[in-house]
Amino acid sequence: MSYELFVEVTRNSTVESRHFGAAVVCDHKGNVLESWGDVKRLIFPRSALKPLLAIDLVNSGASDHYALSDAEITMACASHQGEPMHQEVVAAWLSRLGLNEDFLACGPDLPDDIESARKLLVSGQQGCRVYHNCSGKHAGFLTTALHLDMPLEDFHLVDHPLQKLSLDGLCELAGTDLRQYPMGIDGCGFPAITMPLVNLAQAVARFAKPTDLSDARMQSIYRLQQAIIREPLYAAGHGTVVSELNQVTKGAVLAKTGAEGVLTAALPEQGLGIAIKISDGGSRARSTALLAILDHLGALSGEEKNHLQAHITPKIENSRGLVVGEIHPARSWLPG
Amino acid sequence: MSYELFVEVTRNSTVESRHFGAAVVCDHKGNVLESWGDVKRLIFPRSALKPLLAIDLVNSGASDHYALSDAEITMACASHQGEPMHQEVVAAWLSRLGLNEDFLACGPDLPDDIESARKLLVSGQQGCRVYHNCSGKHAGFLTTALHLDMPLEDFHLVDHPLQKLSLDGLCELAGTDLRQYPMGIDGCGFPAITMPLVNLAQAVARFAKPTDLSDARMQSIYRLQQAIIREPLYAAGHGTVVSELNQVTKGAVLAKTGAEGVLTAALPEQGLGIAIKISDGGSRARSTALLAILDHLGALSGEEKNHLQAHITPKIENSRGLVVGEIHPARSWLPG
């Protein structure tokens, strides 16, 4: 079976919808510890690559040269929700570089955070590039390009020297030549790389425990981890599974979302990487699936699970504010 | 296999996400002509029931007594997008009944139509009950309750006499005692009935060709069909597959959406009913699946398919306005 039944959505205890997916747990040596579904199938990791693509920001010396804050480094790794705190950091960062939002290659967008989007519309504002969930990644790439004297123009295109450098780094982490696989274009204009799901988990495991990489790249990854652990709310935003997992586990689980149902988690202490693809590309099932795997691995304490309950079995409310159902892991999937 | 692969989502020709589902085509005698996946599995039809639940509005004499317009009758059957045209009809209808939006049992909502929602927010307004996609159904039930001297209070609850009457009618259409199955609560507070997918298709086929029902119920269904065919834009809204299929086929295909990936189609001329459930509950795959089945049945001309291309293989644009992928029927699924 290419996919397994991961998550059920119930209405008054009767299953209404079902989410299928594939998932894999790897260690930093590339060993597959557990897998579900066809994990050799090509997937688009999308934004799950952001932390891995940010390594050059540190490794090139750019982050030190521009004295980037932990919040800025974290936002280079983030799919942020466009809350005011995120908007402010990206705008100030661009301004310090002598740039503005026109240099970002992503298109204009409203914040993913509904309340922030609502407030902007009510105040008569429109979507803009800074609000795009990728604006921190773009600011990070611009910072590196400036520092390395690379052209800022077309920095999002696959032939730009910084994209080539990034892809080389990704190949090392994924343990395979990614140029052999098809490529698309991402929501923000960046190359949308593909790889087997298992290679994504291996790359995330090497990010979790980079001890087999060069010393410089290892130290760069530790710097990224440190920033993300210190500034969890800049890694996604209030109420998100990414920020809350980081906060509740005190940095023991560094998750990252990717569009179309992708979710990864790096566990630095254990040197593990987890990669999940929900087949339908929707976003509501992936947190429940990840938390079920983390629980299965014994990676969460009872207290941590209590704090994360809203992500483990999210409740579904109707327009009258009644709880009418919930999202939970399928019973058949994981033992105990 | 409980579900079959119906729809693929590609990025630059590589499949990124996959939607699985079940579907069935029945005739008005209840015969199953074709099916895919497990069609005996219980599903929640959700709003796909609205046209079937509107029969009592006509059959009770309420629609004649209150001289309902075609637009109003259509909105009793509709999941509308909350465009200004929809807001106006429901508000005027309630006012003519001597009621206001406080009588609607659905909670407040913003319009499903993004532009309408945006304009409301920009103009400083909030969500309200009239904008809820079910407001026409609620107005229809209130009209029938008034006409039958039933209490208006709690008309959305399963024990209300009008809900009992509706459920009796549904049982006849579905050809089974629906009280044997579990029930939940819908987004708007109504009972959320369950039934096997095949019974939903049978019910829709009997709505398409009601010649085996009592003369009064048959005529009531013809009146509903006539209204919906005359006022397709009140059946959902601009740009929707429901309204556009109705318009392009001149009423030969009357589709109806249900939350969580449900889509039905009544084909009055052929006496057919189609019911589709996309397992993951998302809404982006169901139109493509329905149009593939209609094409497979030879129910669409080449010209009609041209007009419906945006629903057959929707294009995916990124934030820069580039077409980066598409949604299409899986090749393996339907022959030629």
C-alpha cells in the first residue's frame, strides 16, 4: 500500500473523513528506523526545506557580518503566519540591508494568521510581500547574496549561484544527487525540489545531529538550532504546532511544515529525523500524525502531551460554537 | 479497496498530492450502474441533502402560500457563497415572513466568496447569519414551519416535527430507514444524517426522476428543479461548479456540494443520480472527479467541456501569478 490510514475526522464519534499518508523515521547515519507507506515515492518537501536552506546564511559568514538576531535567523528558517511580530522583523531586517520588500521574490499575500489578515483588511490595507510566509527565507537569501557579492536579481531562479550553492548543500544532507529528480516552481517562485520521502527524513536527521558533516557546517546548523530554540514564535507563530512543540519540549522537537501536507521534525538530542506526507495535501491531519509518531517513539512526556492536546486531537466546532467532532489518529495505525 | 485514486495534483507535471474517494451512479429505480470504492460505507451527505430537504417547502403548500420566487426556492436548496445577490434575497425573504436573521439557527459567518468577505471586512462589517451558506435552507424551513403552524423555536433540532417530516421524506428517497444509522450535528446546527453512499446516489436519482413517488411529491420535485434551472446562480454562486454545470448544460446536470468532500449530481433527463465522497474531506478534488464521471457517462458535449475546463483541470497559480501545476483526474481510474 502506497499510503496508510493515518488520521480520522469524526462527527459525533462516526468517522466522516480519512487522511492517508506515508511517514518515516531515520537516524543521522541514514538508517531507516520505522516507516509507513511507500517512503521511496518522490515528494515535494516545499517549505520543510527552509531550515536546511538557511545553513549557508550562517556558513557563508553573512549572519555574523550583518549581526542577525536570533529572531531573524529563525525567520530565515520559518513559514511564518504574518503576525505583526513577524512583519516587523522582516521589514526592519530588509531596511537594515538597505533593501525593501520589492527585493523579495515572493508575490504579495495576506497573512496566514486569520486575525492578522482580518485586522489588515479592516484597516484598509492589502496583502504585501512581507506578509508572505516565505518572506524571512527570501530575506535570508538576500543577506547571503549581498555578503557573497552575488547578484540580487533573480536570486529565486534555479540558475542563480546561491540556489546552486543551496542545492549542493541539500544534496549532502539528503545523501543523494537531487539533480536527478524532477523539479517544479514553488509558491514563492523558488525551485520546488523533489526527493523520496526517506531522503527528506535523512536530511532532517542530519540537521538534527550534524556530527558527520564538516565542522563549519556542523557549527552553522548548531547556530540555526540555537536561534530556533530561543525564538520559537518566530519559527511559525502563536497557536501553531511548530512553535508550540518547540516551546513545550524546550527545543527537543523542531518541527517544520511544508505545503501540501508535509511535516518534518528534527530531534537533536536523539539525532532523529521524521518526515510525513499526507497524500491529499491538506494541512489538518499532519500535526495529529506527527504527534502520534512522537508518542509512539516515547518522545513526549505525559505533561507535554497535555499541553499539546489541541494538536493531538483537535476539536471541530460548528458555526454555533458547539463541539461536533474531532480529528484523531486512526486506531489501526500505531500500536499502543 | 475502500477508496480509489480519483484525482492527482501536479507541480510541473510531477504528482504532488493524491485524492482518493468512492463514487456511485444509480438510476431512479435504485439500480447501481457503476461504482468505485466501497459505496456501502456510511457517509455524511451534509449539504448535499438540501434539495431533498426542500421538497416539503413546496409539498406543504408553503412556497405557494408565501409566493416564493424561483430565486428563493433555489436558495432553500443552496449552499450559497454569500455574494450580495444571495444576502439580499435571504434578507428580503425573512423580512417578508415578518422574521429577521435572529430566527436562523446557523451561527454567524463570513461569506464563502472571498471577494464578498473581503469587501465586508474592508467596509467595517462582521460575519452574520444571513451570510452563512445554509441561510436559505433555514429560511425555507422557517417558511414551512410558519405555514404548518409548527413552532419556530428549535426548528433545527432532530425532535422538531418539521425535522421528523423531512427525515420521513428522506427515508423514502434513500430507500432505507435512515433512523438505523448514527447521526451527528451539522455546521449549521441541523441533524447531520448518515447513510451509505449508494443510498445517497439512489435518493438523488429519485430526485432526478421522481416518477415512482406520489404525484404530489413528484410535482414538488419538478417545481424545485424548475426553480434551480431558472436561477442557477442562486444555487451556489459565480464561478462555482454547481452554478456553472447547471448553466452550461442548461439544467441537464444539477449538482450539489456537501461539506467534507461530498458532491452529488441529478441528471433529470436520464433519471440518474451520482454521489461522490472524497475521503479526505477537502473540496478541491470533487469537481474534477464529478466531471470525469460525467464525461465517462457521455453526459457532456465537447462544447460543454470547453466551457467547464476550469473545473475539469483547474490550474494552480503561485503567489507570483505563474501557473505551476494543475488538478486532473488520475489516469488509472476511468477508461477513455
